[in-house]
Amino acid sequence: MKKISLVIPSYNEELNVTRFFEETEKAFSDSKYNIEYVFVNDGSKDGTLNSLKKLYNEKNANFRIVSFSRNFGKEAAIYAGLSNATGEYTAVIDADLQQRPEVVLQMAQILDSKPELDCVAAFQEQRKESKLLVWFKNRFYSLINRMTSVPFVSGASDFRLFRENVREAILSVGEYHRFSKGIFSWVGFETEFIPYEVMERESGSSKWSFIKLFKYAIEGITAFTTKPLHLATVLGSLCICGGSIYYIVALILALCGNGWCAMGLIAASIFFVGGMIMLCMGILGEYLSKIYMQAKNRPIYLAKHVLVKDKTDTDLK
Ligand code: UDP
Ligand code: MG
């Protein structure tokens, strides 16, 4: 029997983790796969850890429960989950049942039938989000695809199933600022994309506000391309050209007796150039902060508890 490790990042999902377990058991009950639940409690403030301990104590299943010392974010939770997974196949799936476990079964069957494939990834054909958010997400994908050589498939998240070779490759990318969508793509391997429908959240609320998504988008761009750094050169050149024209216009105005008008133009150009300089410094800062954090070489996550239970032998680490 093939073992599928399900890596489930969970942050404030006290009701969802139990439902997730039940739904997954149902979906895989008649299948030929053995499931290993790798739950990562990402410093939840609600009863997620208690719900997970209850599952661990009461259910006869393979469990690896990693509980963080605080909230480190979904990316760190995915990394921790992958580090603890032991299955031949590994899937990354959300705890809120927006991504159905039945799709993982479908992915596993595809991997079984196609030995040349290393990964099956799911993408949303139809986004069930506000039109404005969909518009911003589409712009993000077209921008990042233009800026990087790594392909980003619009609508494809980290919901995917892959073989051990892909898991090892992802883990070998040890960067502190992780952008899984990009890492999955960067490591390469043969990937098939299948469409899936995103369900409504079972309970609780999304942890992604617009600001958080915006920061995440910046994180993605800076992690996979240095092109914004070259923007400073382009903007600098544009400013020099624009500034020269301004200077000539201001000079003509001043000679014609329109001194105040010339002053106004010069003041506007100072604001413009100042803004450009600040923008370029901001871009430099984005990269510098990443170098700074990486240079500290801090761990991607810290675990407070790790519980391990295999169906055959039960032990507590
Ligand atoms: N999540 C996490 N750490 C966080 C935020 C989210 O582990 O800091 C988990 C969350 O519990 C869920 C998954 O990541 O299982 C996706 O989060 P969410 O449902 O909030 O995102 P959305 O579906 O709205 O994009
Ligand atoms: Mg969700």
C-alpha cells in the first residue's frame, strides 16, 4: 500500500481539523492508499492543538503533529510539514476543506498511471473571489511571469501532490523567505495541472487580508527576480531626460518674465525626482532586508511539540 502524507498547515482551525480528518477518511476509505496526517499547528490561538491531540489520542491513523512555538506563517508550516512527511507521495492541502481530499485521490491515481510524472498540481478554473481581487491576482501573475524566467500558473496554489524526489528538492531550497508557488516551479520536474473547484470555508475565516496578499506578492517578486533593482537605472535615466526638458522650459519662462511659473516647474520636478529616489531606495530596501534576514541564518520554524503515531506502533517524541 502506498503511503500519502498530507501536509496540512493549520492556524486557528479548531473545528476544521476534525472535519478535515473525517472527510479525508471518507474519501480514502475504499482506496488502496495509506494516509499519514502531517498537521502543523502554526501557533494557533484557539483550540486547534487540543483538537489535534484529541484526534491523535482517539483515532487509529498515522499522525505527525508539529506544533510551533508561535505563528511562523503558512510557508514555514509547509516547510515543517514536508520535513516531517514520510510517504511515497506528499500533498499540501489546506485545513479548511476549501480544497477537497477527493482531489488528492484523483491526483494520486494520475501519478500512479503516469510514471513519467513527478507532480500533479491543481488550479482554480474559476476564482470565487471579488472581481477586484481577481483582477489584482491576474495582474500579479502577468507581472511576475514577465519579470521571471520561472513560470507561474494563474490559479495554481500550493495544492498539489508529488513524489519523494520533488519533496527532497523543495526541502533542499533552504531560504528563509519562502514563496512556495515559486519554489515548486523553480525546482522543475514533470508537472501536470488539473482543474479543481474551490469550496466554501467550513468554518472560521481567511487569514489573508488585501494588505497581507500585497506583501506576499512583493515577497514573491523579490524572491524570484532582481529586475526591480534595474528599475532604478531606467528611472534615473528618465529623470535626467525629463529634468533637462524641465530646465529648458523653466529657463525660457524665466527669460519671458514668468519667474513664478518657472519656480513652480522646478518645485514640481524636485518632488518628482525625490519620489523616484525614495521609490528606488524602497526597492533596494526590500532586497537588503532579505539579505539581512538570510544572513542571520535563523531557523524557518521552531516546534514546541512533535507527536508521532504510526498505525502499528504508538510512540511520543
Ligand atoms: N495558515 C497557516 N498559517 C497562517 C495562515 C494560514 O498555517 O499564518 C493555514 C490555514 O490554517 C489554512 C491555510 O493556511 O489551512 C490557508 O489559509 P486561509 O484559508 O486563511 O487562506 P485562503 O484560503 O483564504 O487563501
Ligand atoms: Mg482557505
